[in-house]
Amino acid sequence: MKKYESGVQAMLELVGGKWRILILHQLISGEKRTSELRRAIPGITQKVLTQQLRELEKNEIIHRIIYPQIPPKVEYELTEYGLTLQEIIDRICLWGENHLDGVYGDKSRVLGNHFSDYIPLSTST
């Protein structure tokens, strides 16, 4: 059994890294195909996206839906367990936007609209 120094360490092992939180952020708004995730997350390669999706699925944070059709169709969605991260991700987004406002005076000057369809669960702190 692996030992952890803190809950933060355990959480970062599951959702840390450059890409996982961005993938989860996209899936909060609903199920997505791999191609949709790739378009929504600039800079991620197909190989890395596939690796990260497999890890998140292995850890039961996301679920892969395979539709029995030709051509094959696969989508990913958050599991109930994965949905427990929504409030945390909302707060990370809000913190990041507040940080950009503080540094640049107006986050819209530097914040792309890649997540414009995403509506946070709550904006209260």
C-alpha cells in the first residue's frame, strides 16, 4: 500500500500535471469525444490525450462510453466520483481569473475563450 504525506499529494497524483485538470474542466460541461477534447485543449497531442484519458479512467474519475455503431464512436464523461471535483475545479478557475485580473487589470486581454461554454457551479468564495 502506498503511503502519502498529505491529501494534497494523493489528489495531485490523480489529477495533477499539465493536462488532467484541463481535461476534467472540459468534461464538467458534459460528455465529449476525443476530437472535441483535442480541439478544446490547445497544445495537447493525441498521444498525451489518450494517455491521460486512460489514467483518469483507470482511477475511475472518468468513464468511457463506447457506442455500438459503425464507424465507432467513443465519448468520455465524468463519473459520480469525478463530479465531486467540480467545485474544486470551479474554485481553481475563479482563482486563476482573479489572478489574471490582478496581474493584467483585465483578464479578457489575456484569457482566451476556449472555455466560454463552461458555466461554473458557483462563483462565491
